[in-house]
Amino acid sequence: MRYLDALALLLVIVGGVNWLLVGVARIDLVASLTGQEFGQTDAISSAIYILVGLGAIWLVPTLIRWVTRPVDRVAA
């Protein structure tokens, strides 16, 4: 499970970097890596986008656990 969490996090980071590049420089990293122009998709880029989305969904329970976890308070 730990490896799946790490893979999901890596995929979400790739997606985040891609959106950063789109917003800042109008560069679509996934399209560039698959030989496409900005905004174009093919089977490989679609698979990457699907994996990024699945990675994000996979991490939702991790986020919920993180947000709902009691705060460790250190006595001053």
C-alpha cells in the first residue's frame, strides 16, 4: 500500500507541475512528452491524464486522515 501511495503522490505532483507550466508558460508537459501540441491528446497522453486523476482520487482518504487527525500538542 505504501508504494501505491508514493506512486499516487508522484502522479499528482506530475499533474500539478503540468498545470503550473500551463498557467505560467502555456507549456503542456504531458503533450510535449508524447509529441503532441498544446492541448492535443493521443492514447498515451490520455492514459497519463487518467493515471494522474486516479492518483488524486487514491489520495483523498490520505487527505481526510491527515485533516481529521488530532493535533499533537506539546506542553510549553
